Amino acid sequence: MSDVSFDLSPVEEKPSRKYRKGSKYDPIIDAFLESEHNLVTVEAEDKDANYLRTQLKKRIDARDLQYKVEVSVVNNKAYLEK
């Protein structure tokens, strides 16, 4: 069995995790909520409708908007509905 070289260093506390606040999909949801339309199709460059649905659903759930906004896919088109 070979030896592994390592160092142990004491620390006071672990640093907080750094992550992005919000999402690049939030503006889509915000624009829809601000519009007067109850049903819209959503298209994003180089994004499949099912992928878009998944990402929007995650943001809707994270923002606790599941009772205001619903996302679905029909015939490979993503829809947002109030």
C-alpha cells in the first residue's frame, strides 16, 4: 500500500456556499406575470420545449408560484398559463 502526502489545517468554520441568486429563467416568468395574457407560448434559443418546461417548473416551485403559474408542453411547444 502506498503512502499519500497530505496536510491538515484547522479552521474556525466552513465558508458559506456561493451560488447564483435567481435564474436566467426568472425574467421569462416575471414578464409573463406582468402581462395581461393568461396563456402564452415560450420559446428560448437553442432550448428544447421539454428542457424549458423543466427549468421553468423548478423556478416556479422555488419561487412558490405553483398556484399562479403553470407550465406545460404540447406538441413540442412550451406554454405558460395563469
